[in-house]
Amino acid sequence: MALKALVLYGYGINCENESRYAIMKSGGEADILHLNSVLERPNLLEEYNMLMVPGGFSFGDDLGSGKVFGNKMKFRLHDQLADFTKADKLILGICNGFQVMVKMGLLPEPDFRQRVSLTTNDSGHYEDRWVILRGNPDSPCVFTRGIGSILVPIRHGEGKFIPKDDDIMRELKKNNQVVFQYVDENGSLAGFPYNPNGSVDNVAGICDRTGRIFGMMPHPEAFNIVENCPYWVKGTVKEPLGLRIFKNAAAYMEKKGL
């Protein structure tokens, strides 16, 4: 079966159209639905094999980025989300979506307990630039298979990844759940501006232990044509690299036949 994604929007989410476009350009299908529509009809989730929470500024980040949107999902869709995570389906959160997922407890484990957070950038202000990410070849992440490194844009004010304690960070590394890290041009971990927010261990994205639930701060959906990248004029960028994330999801579903 083809990838069929439910892309949420509402309350300040603003990347739903880019996200739908990236999914469809990668061989999948996607519907955009307001969160309220899903809250009113939770069984809608059964019609899809991927759930995506895009970027934006839900509820203006007033109570902490992603917190209110995440609580609405956690307390109104708890049982449906639990079933979704057990059904070999995919969940993707980008930027604000990543913030939603960690604060509602879908990452790093889908048990609705918060273990990590994404908080205010060390710079103290919004950061908007292109960054280089190094992929973890040992990660189980479905979305990043075959991606050694990738160039993508970031645009966030609260992207600093922090674990609740050192034990959680050790577990993430042990299980290869750290999927992407911010690096410099040589592929080495480096500080600002390469690590744009001060994330612990330069973490830019993590997955759950199955690799089917994935969140990242940068925006792969925004790199959906070559000309989106400012470096395309140099001739060094040959493809819209962000689509690799979505093509992997489509390939996974095609292989599974779900």
C-alpha cells in the first residue's frame, strides 16, 4: 500500500502545505486535517499509515513550544495514538511537531512520559539558517536510511535539545536513537553557529527504539526543490535533499504493504 499520511494543522501550525507537497512528491498521499477534526473523530487515524505534526508556532509557544498542542493530543487521543504506535505505522514530527512529540511523551519512548525537552536557544533568539546534519548509520530510524549527511534549513527559537538526566542520554546513545547531529563542513561536532541552539551533544533529531517514530528540529519538507537551497547556484546541490526523508517513509510502506 502507498504511504497515506494524515498531516495535522491548526492553532499556529504553518508548514502543513509544504509537508503535504513533500509527501506527495515522494510517492505518497496526504490529507491535511485540523486537529479539532481528529479530536472530534479519533477513529480517523485508522484510515492512515503515517501521522505527521508539521512545524509552526502552535498556541504562539506561550506556555512552552508544543506543550498545549501536545496535551490536546495526549489527553484526547491517548488510546488511538497508543494503537497507532503499535500497528507498524509511522509518526513524524518536524520542528514544532518535534516539540509536540517530546512534550506529550511520544519520544523517545511512546509511553506518554516526558523524558527530554526542546527549550530556548542558547543565543536567546530565533535562528534561521541552513545547517549540516550527520546521520547515524546504526540508527533504526526508518526515515533516515542511507542518509550519511544532509543539508537542511532551521527556523526556530526553542530548539535546544536537553535530556531529563544523564541516564536518558546514555540510553539514547546506547540504542542509537540519536538520529541526526549538527556538524560543521568537515562532519565534526562543533559549537555555534553549526549547532544553532546549543543542543546537548549536538542532537538535531531522535527516534524511538523501533525507528518508526521520528522527530527533528530542521525542516526537510522545506527543501523540496533544488532551488529552495541558496547553494544551488554553485552547482553543488543536485537534488532536493529533504525529500529523502519522505521517500524513505514511502519505500517503507511500499515494502510493508500496510
